[in-house]
Amino acid sequence: MSDRLMTVNAYTTLDYVEAAARGETFEWESIAVVNATADDEEPEAVRLQFELDNVREEYLPKHMEELELTPDQARALASDLEEYADRVETDSEA
């Protein structure tokens, strides 16, 4: 298992996705972890977190990204994900 900043366990949303980090002078393909979560007690926001494995330190120090979303923003993102998933699924069946 990779040395991670994020905790990966049975509750992690996606523990293996293909990913890429792109910058002005580099592109690094890797795998990543993606997690959607909220605080257990008195949650104030939905957090969408992601972290790439083995990011090349000379380009990008070890880090994770975290978006803090309102419930409406989280629902809008979920709706778009459903829409694009349906499109990809339909196109792959044709």
C-alpha cells in the first residue's frame, strides 16, 4: 500500500481510479483514491477528497486535494456524474 495522507479503509468511496496530474511542464499518470465524506457529528459540508499515488516529488510534493461542498453543490456534482455515466454507458453499448 502506498504511503498516503488519506486514510483508506472499507468506507473509502473509491480506492482505485486511474488519474493524471498535469502541469505546464509535466504529465504524470498514476492511480488515485477518491473519497466523499462529512463529519459524523454536526456536519457542515460534504468533503470530496482525492490523492494520487507515487506523484513525482520533483513536480508535485505528496499532497491530497479536498473540496468542501454545500449540500446543493454535492447534489449538482452527483447529478452531472450520473448524466455523464449514462452517456458513457450508452455510447459503449452502441
